[in-house]
Amino acid sequence: MTETISRLDCIKEGKPLTQNMPKLISGAEIVFKALEDQNVEFIFGYPGGAVLPIYDELKNHKSIKHILARHEQ
């Protein structure tokens, strides 16, 4: 069992604050973790704006294919 040390204890003992902190992950990484957990093979989307971090993360997940949504105007 690993011992957890509070931030205050780390400061008092002169230890780095990141010693016992979990790895931070982005929202986009969480999205792809959830998609992989559900065995999703394809996603459909229209890139731009707020979803750009998701498209940046897409390159790290070769098992999920993206299909670009289009519309006629």
C-alpha cells in the first residue's frame, strides 16, 4: 500500500509536490478512453472551434476512425 502525503506535508518535508499526485489527463484523453472502453470503431464529426483538442488527440488512437460529416448548402 502506498502512503499518501498531503501537499502541506510535502512542503514541510521539502519533497516535490508532484511526488504522490496522479497523472493529469486532458478532457480529450478522457473522451478517447471512454470510446475505447465501449469498443467504438468510428466517430463522425465536423472539426473546428471547441472540439479541436479532440481532433488533436485522435492521431494517438489508431483504432478509432474518423468520418468527416458534410452538408450541402
